[in-house]
Amino acid sequence: MQSSLSYLGLPDQFGVALLLLALVLLLSPYLAASDLGVIKVPEFNPIVKRRLRILGPIAMVGAVLLHVPLVPKEETRKAAACSISGVVFDSDSNRPLSAVWVELYRDLTSFHQRPAVLNYNAATTGPDGKFSFDCGGIKDSQYPLMLGVYHQDWLAHQIKGPTIPHSGEWSGINIPIRMSDVDLVPLRELGVSFTGKKVGTDWFITGDIENRSERSFPCIRLTFQMSTSYEDHLQGVPEADLGSVDVEIRNLGPHDKRPYQSKLPKQAGFTLKSKQECR
């Protein structure tokens, strides 16, 4: 609880001044022209004195009530915590699936539209298939959410997770993937990692390509699909296809690991679209 003075944002000194004034009005009909040290009671004419016999006590009660804690104190609302965690596993063998990107979509089923991507890489599963990420930056208007998963060796994204209806603590989410039904991309022996990096005002896609086989590759072309960045999504920018970026790696030998970097036209979300041999 808080006093009316605090609720109105008035200083304590103002409340003290009101109390002294109310005390003077209360005593004036009885102690006119008296010096009480802290206060001096003035002399009023008989008509005013009669009125102050009524108004004086009212003013005093009002001044006292201003200091009494009667108003409920407003508690500062904390942003609701939001986290999503679970595990991705192969439903054929019940084995966990590692290095799987967990994607975040806006569920637009009620609008008869396809899910809209909010984040292509909200989290990555560990060796135990588990993932977790914070969803506190998602606006209430963007719910409900759907989860999807993708691996660089898969041809297609899998929107398999349950619907997340609102912000909160969501744990123990199981995302089963039947690997026998998943189409795998060619050149799976080539491992590709990638991330975004900002240098000054420029944005780059950077990472490594690793040849896990005994054969050599004269030329490999990596194609990355760009889309609206996660930061732009939070600002209300709609999902858009921003084109693709190609990265070529030459003369990749057996068990060779090579870094690469390519400049992006702007900040964007991206995912590996394809790996192909080139000339």
C-alpha cells in the first residue's frame, strides 16, 4: 500500500505544509492570535471563525488521510519468462539426432496459410538430441508457434513439432523423425558448417567445409538460400525470399577441411540449400 501523496507523486514537504495549514485552520476558532512556536494562529472575524469550526476539522482529516497508506501499490510487471526445450530422435531406432537445427515458425493454419519462418536456427541439438532456447523475444501477436527441424544432410525441412499456443516454459517436447522416410542430399560426405558474421557495416556468411571421404573434389558449389532475418521479423518485417548466395571451393582433397567466407548483400537469415559438384 502507498499514501495518496506517493500515488500522486507529490513530495513529502508538500504534505507537511498541508498538515500545518490544516492545523492552523483547526485551531483558529479557539486559539486566535496565539503563538505556538512552530505555528502562529491568526485572528479571523467572527463569521470566518464560525465557518472554520466546520471546515477546520474537515481540512485536518483530509490532510492526515493524504499520509495514510490507502492506495494499493502497483507492482512492476516482469516480462514473462519463455523457454522451449526438448529432444529430436529417430523414431525408427529411438536414437537421438544430433546437429539438427530447430526452426521456429508462426502457425498460420487459422488463416489457411503456410507456416511463416521466424527463425531458421533457434537452436541446434547436441549429441544427446536435446535442444533448448529462449523465446522471450517473440511477440504475443506472433503466437501460436510451430517447431520444425532440418539437417544439412536432409533434402527437406520437417515441420514436426507440436504447437506452442503462448509464451511460457515449454519443456520435454519430443520431436520424432522417421529417418527411413527422409530423403538425403547427395554429397553427404561433405560436412558444411556456417554462420553469420558482421565486419564493420558488412555481413558475411562464413564457415568450414570438410571432406570426410577418400575422394577428391575439383570444385564444390554451396548454395545458401537467404530470407528475412530474425531481427527483422521481431520488428514486424514479413517473411521474404531474398535470393541465394553461391560459394565455390576448389580442389578439396581427401579428408581436407577448408574455411570459406562470402559477403552478403544485407543482414539476412540463411540456410544451406544444396551442395553440388561444379567445373
